[in-house]
Amino acid sequence: MNLAVIGTGYVGLVTGTCFAETGNNVTCVDIDVNKVERLRKGEITIFEPGLDVLFERNSKQGRLKFTTDLNEAVASAQIIFLALPTPPGEDGSADLSYIMGVAKQLSHLIKDYKIIIDKSTVPVGTAERVHAIIAENTSETLFDVVSNPEFLREGVAVDDFMKPDRVVIGTTSERARKVMKQLYEPFVRQGNPIYFMDERSAEMTKYAANSYLATRISFMNEIANLCEKVNANVDMVRMGMGSDSRIGKRFLFPGVGYGGSCFPKDVQALARTATDFDYDFRILNAVMGVNDQQRYTLAEKIKAYFGQDLRGHTIGIWGLAFKPNTDDIREAPALYIIESLLAAGAKVKAFDPEAMNNIQRYFGDQIELCKDQYEVLIDADALAIVTEWSLFRTPSFQVMKELMKQDVIFDGRNLYDLEAMAEHGFHYHSIGRESVGKKAMQYEKDI
């Protein structure tokens, strides 16, 4: 099939590349001339493990192309994906201006039957709005608008796309349904389902799924905070809960809050939709409140240990991206932690395997970025672990002790065993577990 993907951000580039991998001819469109030129030269503009191999293969074989000319891409395409940004507005609602703007352009370009697919995460009713805009200048017999939300996890997006748990397609058009089934059949050969439903239900499914996962995270963070108060171990609690088949083991890890491009935005947007329909979604409001507070937990622990005035103290940070295997710092907990430490007067040194360029654009020279995780520790009064990259899981604790000014670790991801940290002689503080070390125990009494 001939496909057009409008937007070459995270979703658009993964979508276009993976569809090309199954033999489709894909033209990706973007208004950013520099980005398109880089993509044409074979330079991937996002970091996503495994994407480079598919990108190079399909570009060389001519199935994956890039252009700034919307008309060129639309003319030959049977299916048009809208993979455009929907950033949150000041009131939390999704900004649909990019999608509606492209829909207006499409209304003047469609000359034969096309399927227009909302791949972006959009509020309930968006497919109807897109349909209405295109229908202003195009016969309704020449197009269908379909909702096909993405469920990609950054860091494993290629696997998620090529072997999806499920595919959700919202359409009431039998013609569009047949084409969409044919398009996605190569991805579900192992028997995973394609769910067909109406457009509004498909739009709601994406928000409901992400908001539920965010709710699990906030719930476990609340449990972890209570565990610290009652001297329970959240790791034990998590294992006991996760073994219940009704609950399951995933998304039960406590930490420093959720971030990224999806959960914060989608929870806000669903809450805003509820408000627009005069419904008080109390659980979502609590989820957002818990997460807002949890993002500062590690900084508050550091200030409780050293004092509210951190002038003269150097704090090292391991991990800046909102999760491992990505360079994405959007709504990353590290941003909030660093801002809090800087406001208290601390000097901050940091390292992340992939997010250094993005964090430098954000903080400039306010923090010191280091070449590796050990340089971060030189003369550091404490280390804060914010992102659970694999290379942080088995460091040389002896080297750490030699480099650090004080043997103090604040672990926002519970990477290390408590007994092991006590044996190594660290003052070690984590989330939802007791602290170890003599001064650590006194610190627990103080808070």
C-alpha cells in the first residue's frame, strides 16, 4: 500500500519506518526543512533502540521517503496517518491546532478515496471534528476518518509496533475496516487481536489505558511513602501484591513519579474532558496531585539530610531521561529534582547515557554535565539516582567510595539491596524502604 505519515516526531518516525518494513511505500511529511534534510541523509532524529536498522534498510530500498510537500505525499497515498503533536494547553486540554490545520489542508487536496487516520492521542470526538473540516471542501464519499491510537513505549517502541499486544481501530466504515485489517494483518500473525470499535471508543481507550497505568504508579508511590512511616518494605509489599493474578506485576514499582510525553499529558487531557462534560473525575485529580508531589521526594530527602540550605554541597545525579533507553526529558522527574536542588543552593553534576544534549539545552551552564557516571561522583556530598539505566545497577562501590566526599546515596529507583549497601558502608536512602547507615537511621527519626 502507499502510505503518507504527516509528522516525523517520535510516533510518526516509528510508525512510518515500521510500516515500510512490511513492504508498504511510505512518505513521511514534515514542515521542518532541516529535519527532513537530515532524515533524507540517513540521520535519525530521535533515539530509539532498534529503529536505526529498520530505518537504514527501508530508506536504502526506497520504501521510506521524506518530504516537506504535503500535496506530493497525499496525491499517491491511499492511507494518511496524522502523527502530529497534541501538547497540553494551560487548562490541561489537548491542543488540536496542528491536527485541525492539516485537516483543513487535506480538504483541498483529496481527489480520490483516502483513509485519514488519527494516530496522535486525541480527545473523544476528534475524528468527528476532522471529518467535518475535511467535508467542508471534499465529498464525504471520498474519505473516511479512522481513530487508531498508538500504544508505543519509548525504549521498546519498535517491538511494540512490530509485535503489538493489540491493535485498536475505531471506524464505522466497512470500507475502511477492510483496508485497515489488511494493513495490520502482518503485525498480528501470532494471534494478538485487532479490536474494531467506534471512533469515540477508540479515542477513549488510549486515554483510559494510560491514565490507569499512571494511577497504578501513583498508588504505589503512596504505598511506598506509607511504608516509610510504618517501617514496612515496599519491595516485599510489591511482590506480595503482584503475585495476585487479579493485579499482576507490572507498573508496581515505586519511584520519583511518572514523566514523559504521554502519561502527564494524557491524564491531564482526560481530566479536562471529564470537566468539559461536567464530571468530577476525583481519582485522576488525586493521581496528578500525588505525582506532582512525588517528583520532589528525592530533593526533599536530600534537604532533610543536609539541611534546607544546600550551599557548599555538591549533589551528583545519575539519570536525566524520564525512563531508560530514551533521550526524552519531557516532564522528567530529574528536571524537578535539579530545579529544587539548585534553588536550595546546591552545585549539581549529572550524567545520562543519552539525554545530555537535551538537558544542556534545558539548564545551560547551571549544572555540570560529566563524561561518565564516575566523574559525577568526584567530591560529591551525595549521589541521587533518578533514572534506572542498566549501567547504574552494578557499579563499583569501592570506586564510588573513593571518589565521593561523603558516602551518601539517595536512590529514587530502589536499585540496590539494603544489606549490601550497609555492608559497603553507605548512608543509603531509597523509596518505601528503611534507610541504612548510622546517620541514615538518625535522619529517619528526624523526619
